[in-house]
Amino acid sequence: MQGKNIPKKVVLAMAGHDPSGAAGIQADIESIAAAGCHAVTIITALTAQNTASFQELVPQQSDNFRKQCLSLLSDITIDACKIGLLGNLVIATVISEILDKLDVPVVLDPIIKAGTGKLLTTTELSTYISRELLHRVRVLTPNCAEARSLTGCKEIYQAGEKLLEWGCPHVLITGADEETIQVTNILFTAHTDPVPYQWERLPGTYHGSGCTLSSSIAAFIAQGNAIKTAIEAAQEYTWKTLKYGCRLGHGQIHPNRFHNS
Amino acid sequence: MQGKNIPKKVVLAMAGHDPSGAAGIQADIESIAAAGCHAVTIITALTAQNTASFQELVPQQSDNFRKQCLSLLSDITIDACKIGLLGNLVIATVISEILDKLDVPVVLDPIIKAGTGKLLTTTELSTYISRELLHRVRVLTPNCAEARSLTGCKEIYQAGEKLLEWGCPHVLITGADEETIQVTNILFTAHTDPVPYQWERLPGTYHGSGCTLSSSIAAFIAQGNAIKTAIEAAQEYTWKTLKYGCRLGHGQIHPNRFHNS
């Protein structure tokens, strides 16, 4: 229980808005709250989408985006940052500018496609992530398709090594998008052997599992946990949100981020 | 605990976005989750603001707003709706159009000013609320200043009666913005004597208490509670979020919507 003089740790989420609440900033807000932190959020893009399909991406005007960031950060001290959907290249450059002023650990979930399949990142934005964002990021959480798309490597261990070489010290490549019996996530850390994590594959497909994972990693880091501890606790939490997921729409299942309540 | 076959009740929140997460859709998402429901959200307006001041209101384009609503509502069934900041008159007319297609209880928090003082509603938007929105609404939750501004009545009991006459069957006028020793909220219901509720006045000022109250009323109604029961439970919940509030910024205090966790 938090009193007025025991402030919670604060995690800044910069991400898209998904009206269904399964993914995007709502996934971030809920995962960060479930970890006992408080989320502050800046919206990169509004979207028309639901659990079955994606209709429209509306990135914010970058000057409004910058104004919102500066107003927020002039008032509230941030302990960690999670970045999701970038919206477009101009917003990505404002994010780099903001990150340079913040001395906090950053988790980036490099969203290339919506969970329902729509491509959300241009080639030049992917290049920007690799060349300009990665070295500002403490933990990267691509799925296998995103790791391959960013690096051009088909083989996951090669992709992981390349992402480390590009300057991100911790890369967790998630494997739910592979057709394996179990889900294997692999943690790549500079100068350390890769660590595989095996998870029971749950039936169905889920909307917002990547957002849930990356924002809970950021929350656990904000609370002072070691990176590896945070990554392990967040995988455990995320798997449970899927196990207790709710089918609220006609397409992908909603993670249940308050499954303990 | 919710399984895949025990879906949560769903509350649609149409409201503004506040980066600090104290007010707006984050207040709605958290209050609705704390009540055990799932929020789906459509953003009326983005804002640059913090706990001390308000810089900018950026209403969505109404055609994007409509597209997002239609995509969401074609996929997910809603049990109740909460409306906060309207953004502008065009968005308010789209909201009326959407409400006419939804046969669910609606709670409207008629936001005239930001908690930090900035005027967010034009005279014509206030008139639209009174003439076009009120009769579509099951519960209205103005504070004293908003009740006076909407009705032109200085006296709160007169303002409450006028809001009932305009077609809203339940009006809870909250009194935290009055300079009284205790906070008195008054529930006006058609053909019934007004019911006052007394609450200990807590020290300091809070950002997002009205959003918290109105969205938790909507969540309790979505769960099948009687209107009066929902209004009483939501007042109790909201008062506790303030009692356990956290000072995260330099201005108003953040309600702590997960004070039990």
C-alpha cells in the first residue's frame, strides 16, 4: 500500500493506442500497474483496429508529441522507459531526442506488424531502429519475425548476435510466432552465452502479448531488479496473463493482466 | 480469476488522454480494471498537461474517431459506457450518433475545466451537453462548478432539479470543489428526495478524481448493480484512491487506483 510520501516507481510508455485495450498503451498501463508501478504515457499513434483486423494508423503530429513529452518530463521523474509502436520516422527522431535527455533504462519492443498482420513499419523506420535507436536501448524484445526483419538473418542465433553487435546489450527474442511445440524465448547478452527459456505453448493467438512483456520488463527494472531477473519475472507474468486470457472479441484473445485479482 | 470462457464485463470509455496518467483514459482504464471489468477506449482528444498546468488540447479528427468506434464496436460487446472530455462539438455529435446505436447505460462526467484550471468546453458545447447528450445519459457526475455552469443556477439543489428536468434520471453532484469542512456529494433521482453523502475532506488537491468516480460507477453498473448501489460503491472506492494517493508530480496528487494491491 502506497502513502502520499511513498511514491511508486514511474515507467514512461511511448506507444500506440489500441481501442480494444488488448495491446498498445493500455497493455502498458495495466502491466506496469500490475507490477506495482505507475505508468505515464505518450501516444505515438492512434489506430482503428480490433482483435481481428487493423484498419488505420494515425501518427501524432511530431510537434504535439514533443510538447506532451516536455510537459510531462518537466513535472514527473521517470525510473524506466518502454517504447512500443513508433508511428513514423519523425516521431522516432523525437523519441531519440527525448531519450538523450533521460538517463534511464529503456526497453524497446520493435513492432513491425500488428498482431493481426498489418505492416506498421517502413524500411527506413526499420533502418532507423537498427542504426539510431538500438544503442540507446537497454533491452530489445523482438519476436522471431521482427529479429529476422531487422537483421536480415534467417537464423535466430545469428540475428541475436547481430542485434548485440549493433549496440543493444540485452536482446530477448521471443518465439511464440514460430511453429514449435513449446515456445522458446532466447536471451542474448553481450559476452555471455545465450539463455533459452521454454514455455508451454497455449492454445489460440493473443493480442498484446509483446506489449505486456516489454512493459513489465521495464516495470521490474524500474523497481531496481537486475536485468536478467526482470526479464525472467516478466516472462512468467506474461505467460500467466495469456493462460488466464479472456476472449472478448471475435479474433485474438485478450491477455488478462489482473489475473491475480 | 477469469478463464477464457468467463469473459469480463466490458466498459467503453470515451475520454481525453492525460500523459501524467492521473486523469483521462488512464484513470478510466485503471478504475475499470480495479472493479474487475475490462476497459475499451476511444480517445476524444490528446493533451499536453501535467499535474500543475495545462498547455494544449488536440481533439481527434472526427472521421478517425468514428472509424475507431465502428471498428471496436463491430468486434466487442459493451456492457456500459463512460464519457469524459468531449474534445469539441463535432466529436460530441459523433458520440451521440454512437450512443444511439448502443443500448447500454451511459455515465457522463461533464468536464468543463481541467483539474488545473484551464477551460476545456465552449458555451456551445455546454449547450449541446444540456440539450442533446443529457437525455441519452443514465448518470451525470458534475462537480458543483460544472452543475452551476451547465444550468445557470447558483443554488445546488436547484441545479440538480434542473438537470433531472433535462432528462438525465440520476445526477450525482460532487462537492470536493466547495469550501466546506466535509465533502458533500448529493444524488438527485427523478421522483425521489435528494440523498446527501458526507466524506472526510482529505488534505491537498487531486488530479483525476472525477474520472475515477465516473468510470467506477460505469463499471459497477456494467456488473449488474443497481444505480444507487453503484454510485455508493464508486464513491467509497474513489475516496480510498485519494486517501492512498501518491505525489508523483509537483502539482496535484495522483489517485492510487490500486491501493489494495
